[in-house]
Amino acid sequence: MYGVILGKNPKLGRAEFFAFARRFGLKVRPLEESNNWIVFESKPSVERHFRWLGGSLKLIRIVGESEEAIKDLEYARLFTVSLYGRDDWKLWRKLGSKVKRHFKETGPAKFFKPAKVYSMPAELILKGFPEVKDIVFLFRNDGSFLVGETVRVTDPFELKKLDVERPVQRPILSIPPRLARVMVNLTEVKKGKFLDPFCGIGTVLQEFVLQGLPSYGSDRNPERVGEARRNIEWLRREFRVKNSARIEVCDARKLKRCFRERFDAIVTEPYLGKPLKRNPSRGEAIKMANELDRFYYSVFESLADVLKRNGRVVFVFPAYRLRDESIYRKERGWLGKLGFEVLGRYLDYEERHRLIRDIHVIKKRG
């Protein structure tokens, strides 16, 4: 039995996790869920694939339930404790002391306890692995809890390197590498040809290449294409990967002029409009969305030309935080008229954002 700790966007992370499981054929059976964790049954192969998750933080092997399960934990000389579902300093210290007493029955044990940290971040766990064991307590709403230990974490150092160490960076306009990984998993496609027709400096392409996928990209701006190629060459050297990406200067509305291939999956964030200086009214948001949809309609006509039957598209549409703090998300019935079916929609944003990512998972009907 395993548990997964979801990241800062639990709804998106939950959708990605189950898409990831289907993508890699992991046969996950969910047992129970909380706001920021999922407990499930799966084969140990989930540990091998876990590194490819973007919206989750930790993979935990569950050993049992309640304080009685502490005695089933394997000995560790150095350990820390993470609590999920409770922020209680006294409880944190109490459980850590119980773990320490259990471990001391086998040998010397030290409890690593930085002040007021109830759940250890992946950065600290990675720096201590494998010497420091992260003991995890997952609390239910009724106060009962499960006990386990962290066996895998997503690597924030790798994701940071993909972002800030590459030769070309565009912090405001470029999609985060973690989100690119999430979007690739949402396709549920493990093998086949992948395309990003708005590749920019190549963040999504980097994820294709890193995962060993046949990778294609395009952008109508020759400067962006040159920058994407530089970033891919850097990736190949730094991560020692042999495969690369074919990147073309191409208008996303005319893809069949540039590519003879048919693609199994398309993952992209297009132009989302001009940066907003203030929160729009509902009327202003509707007007901006309608104007952009004239462009997106042509793009999806083009995507239909190069996407295989039953192929998947993960596409970011704009949504807007309005003056009254509500969110406007446009419904796009025209997708159905073009032969596409929307399978899921997920928002990704921070409280300060006026322009919000409305991530659509879309299938081309067979």
C-alpha cells in the first residue's frame, strides 16, 4: 500500500496522478483520499516511474494505522517526521519521540527536527537520502492516521535546473517545467509522436526529450525557434540524453505545410493575450476570450489535420480573475463542431494572477 502527497494544486495533481497511472499501466486502486494525499494499492513499479510526476511531492510506503504501526517501521539511525492534515507542534514532537524510542530498541537514533516544520520539504529529504528516513503520518478528518515512510520524492533541483540553468530563459512568459511535466502526463500517451506547435523557448519540448519521446516543435517566430534549439542542445549535454527534437518555423494554423507526420499527442500553451494591468470586468473578459477564440479556432482546424484519430491534446486556454475576485472560464462548444471532445478541465494559478491557465484535456474523436 502506498500514499502520494499532492503539490500546491491538489485538484490538478490528483488528475495528473491517475492519468500518470493509466499512462504507465500501473493499475492503481485508490483506497482513500484527503485534501492533499491519496492512499492506494499498486505494484512496486510505481516507485520506478514516480520521478516523472510533476504535481506530486512524495511517494510513501504505508506500514500501518495508528501509533501501533510505529513498531513496524524499519530501523533508521537518523530520521525526521512529516505530518499531513495536522499542524500541531506538540503532536509532532510526541510522535517523533515515540518513533525514536522504537528505533532505540535496535540501535542509536537521532530525531532531526527543525523548528516549526511539520512536513519536510523534498529539498531537505534529498540532501539527507538515504541516511535520513522521513517518517510520515497522514491524518484523517476524524483524527485517526496512517503511518509510512517516504520512498521517493520529485526532484526540485532537477526542475530548477531545467528552468534557470538553461541558456535561454523567459521567466514571465515561459511555462514552468513542473507544469510541462504535468501536462505530458495528462495526455495518458506513453509512446508515439509528440508535438508542441507553440514551443517558444522549448520548455515542453525539454520534457518530451527528457522522457525519450519522439519530439517535434514549432513556432512562427524564428528567434524563438533558435532559442528552443539552443535549450535542447544544452539539455542533451547536461542530462546526457541521445535523442533530440525536430523544431520548425511554422504558423500553428498551417501545420500540415510543415509536418507530414501524424501525432499521437499535442501539448502546448499558446499565446494567451496581452498581460493584464488590472482585473477585468466580466464584459471585458468575454470580449478578450472571444477575440482569442477566433485565433484558437483556426489553430484547432490545423491540429485536426496532423493529429491521429483518438489522439490527445493538452491545451492551455486563458481564464480571467474578475474585479469581484470570481473567475471567468469560457465554454467552447466549437471544439465539438471540429471533432474534438473535452475530457477534463483544470485551473492552474496563484492568488496574485489576473490571467489564469485553464488547462483542457481534449481527444480527437475516432
